[in-house]
Amino acid sequence: MNGVHDLGGMHGFGPVHKEDQASFHAPWEMRVYAMMGVMQRRGVFNVDEMRRAIESLPPAEYLSSGYFERWLAALRMLLIEKGIFTGAEMDSVLERIAQPPAPAPSAGRPDDPALTEAIVERFKQRAPGLTGGAAATPRFRAGDHVIARNAHVKNHTRLPRYARGKRGTIDRVHGVATFPDSNAHGIGNTPQPVYSVRFAAQELWGENASPEHVVYIDLWESYLNPA
């Protein structure tokens, strides 16, 4: 879908500042990360549904939120969508846990070595449904010239707006993977070949870009047409 989340190539947002900090800035961010991972591994929703939920946030909320604030908003949205909780139930729980916490039992605390090891091993496992499916013969091979489809779809897509209608060259074939456009809406994995496509920076950004720079984008086969 076209939305404020698709910022590639847009102007007016200032420079990108690289943070010299840890991945998490507060304990609640780690909890959101863990909850999101558990829900995906339990099959409540998949990673593409998560991205679709983030993309559906109102523009003002999206731009004013931090990274894990968007994750938290998406988690709430998906839990309601899947019928796990109602909004009223979650609000009630949040009000309750906002009170001073009671002492927690020792079992299950983050410093429990056995629990920590079990969680780490679980996160090392491949999330279900992300790759695989029936083998498909790739339509393209390395060196083929392609054009990214100029399609402005209303649903979730991994084809960035700045690449649509642009000419590139297949650099490599990654294999077959779940198609996010369908997976994000619960209508099947429909796996298809994925390619690393090389685009000249000037093709994407115009003549002001360096002629020496290129951009590699992983794109599913249905995003591409022969050049």
C-alpha cells in the first residue's frame, strides 16, 4: 500500500542519524519484542501481518512514534483483530498493571538460567511459514534485465515505491519464499521465487545520484517484468 511508512526517496525528513546505543532503550521495549516473537511462533499472526498492521497506523501516529511504539500499537491491533482480547480487556489489564507491582515469585524471572536458555533456543528456531512451499522454476536468472512493476496496490507489499517502474538487473536468485502480499492478509503463503535485483542509483534517484553507486533490492517474481 502507499503510505507514510514508505519513506524511501522522500525529501523533507532530514538526515538519518545512526544511534550509538543498544538495540533497546527501555525494559518495556524488550517485553514488546518478546511478546511479538511469542505470538508469531505460536501462530497467532505472522511477520507480514505485523508489518501490515504497522503500515495501517494513521500517518501522524506513525511519524510521532518510536520503533517499538509502532510494534506495540501493531501488537494491540492484531490481538484485537484475531479475537484474542478486546480493547476493553486490554485497557483493564493496563490499568491494573499500572499500579505498584507486587513482589514477583522467583520462578520464571529473567535471571532464571533454565528459562533464559529455553527462550534463546526458541528464538533461534525458524519461524513457521516464512519460507518453503512447492518448488517453483524461476522465470529469471542472473544477468536478466527487468522492470519493477509500477503497481500501486491497496494491500501490503514489499515492493518499495521508489523502485516501481525502474529498470534493474537480476544479480542472484535467492530461492522460493512466502509471498508477503498474500501472507499479510491471511490468504495463503503462495510462495514464489525471490531475486536480488541491482539498480543503478541514478535509475532510482536521478542524475544527482553518484554514477558509481548501486542499490540491491530483494524482490518477488510477481513484482518484475522482463525489460
